[in-house]
Amino acid sequence: MDLAEKVQKAQADREACSQLIGEYHNFIATCANKSAGRYVTEHDDEMSIAMVAFNEAIQKYDNDKGNFLSFASLMIKNRVIDYIRKEYKSAHVMPISSLSQTDKDGKEIEFDIEDSRDNDIKYEVEALQHELRRFNISFVDLSKDTPKAKKTKLACFKAINYIIRNPGLISELMKHYTLPIKQITDNLDIQRKILERHRKYIITAVIILNGDFSGLAGYFNGVKEATI
């Protein structure tokens, strides 16, 4: 049975469709990598989108569309690129509530990349977005993960400060993509649930303060003042 016949069978048989998707898993991953311009893991949104696009290609394919793999490749590329564009747009218009400062009256000023005329900041935000992908963190996640209460934010600042002062913890974070919660709770009087609830916020702050993000680092000035 040639590929065109397999596709035709898959259009009418769910099991055959699943088998075909599994058979061409490496092809789908390769298309996702090329479309995203980077290595895509099984846990990345781009991979899930590529799988869905391949299934969509199966359902929409007919002989008039030419070679199936070429058709599927184009569909995967279009879907993945559409997703990346939407993510990029969100990154430039979404107020990142965690990156905030206060004005002279003590009111919180939210950081909005669209409002910024500083190209360096825009580039930093783009670079940060790519870095956060490795940790499965999006700006949407970050806005939800931000501590609102002053007491909670101070606890997070203490955790961030502690990690920054311990290169071994930074290495562990960057190697395993997880927050070293046990090491923090063993050495600081911070509730585990706070660290778990605001994990993404803490990780993002560490990445910014430990990396080449001089513009964004200013939004975490309070970290240095947080006594351990």
C-alpha cells in the first residue's frame, strides 16, 4: 500500500490515522523544527500544533493536491508560523504584571512592551521569551503567576536573592529547568506552597538577573534589598 492509499484509509479509519501519524512522527518533528527555527521538544506547543496540522492534512488531502508529504509539510509550516506570530504579538502587547515598578505616589506601573520606545528593551523581551520556552513558561503564564500581596512578593524576592547568590543553584536550575525548592526551604523560612505557586515568576526573575537583561533587571530592584 503506497502513501496515498494509506492516507485515504486514514481518512475513514481513526486507528489507521493514528498509525500513520506515529509512522511519520519524525517527519512531523523535522517540519516543526524547520518552521520554528529551533529544536522543538515533545513538550513544546509547536510540536502539538504540528501533530494537529499533520492530522488536518490527512483529512483534507486529495490527489489534486500533489505529493502528500509536501502538502502536509506546507500545512505544518503555516500552522506553526501562525502560532509563533500570535505569540510574538502577545509578547508585545500584553502587560507583564510581574515586571512592574511604582511611581512617586506608590501606585504600580505595569510594563507594556508596546508602550516602550526603547528598542533595547524590545530585544530583551524577545530574547527572554525564547529563553522561557526552555522552561515551558509563556508571558501568559507569567502574568498569572505573579505574586500580588506584598508579603508574598517579598518571600519570592528572598528566594530569588538566595538563588542569585548561589551559583550552584543557578546551574541546577539551568540544567534541569526546575526550581530547587528543597534547597530553598531547607535554608530559608519560606513556605513551600509559595515557591510552588510562584515558581514561574521566580525562575523568570533569576533568568533576567543572571543574564544579559540590563533593561529588564531594573524591574527587580527590590530583590537586592530583600534580606535573607
